[in-house]
Amino acid sequence: MIDALQSATGGMVAAQARFTEAAVQVARMRAGPSGTGQPIGTHLPAAAQIDLSQTARDLVASRAEFAANAAVARAADGATRRLLDVRA
């Protein structure tokens, strides 16, 4: 059960990292790396540099992954509590 909790925690950390990366992509769309609204080294608008549909999918998917791993962590916690209650 500890393995399930460790796995769920690792999954939540990974999902949070993916969510952060997608959020950074959205932020770059507006500001660009230089803060001017234009990415460095291109004449295209910032919105043309980012696939918003993929970024939106990444945001939604990472949220769902985090929620699923949190559910696993809650289930592992509940199972551990029941096991300790039986042994007590």
C-alpha cells in the first residue's frame, strides 16, 4: 500500500509539472520570452508559435491525471487505515 501511495505521489508531481509547462506555454503566447508580445527570433505573432488546442488538451489531461492519482492516494490511505484498525 505504501507503493501505491508513492506511485500516486509521483504521478501527482508529474501531472503538476505537465500542467505548469502548459500554463507557461499559454503565458508565452501573450508576453513572449522578451515580454514584448513577440517571441525572440521570429516575425510571427506569439499565438502562431503555440498550438493552443494541444496546450488546452495538456491542461485538461494533466488536471485529470492529478485527480486520478489523488484518488489512488486516498484509496491507499483508506486501505492502510483499515489495515491498522484490524491489527490494533
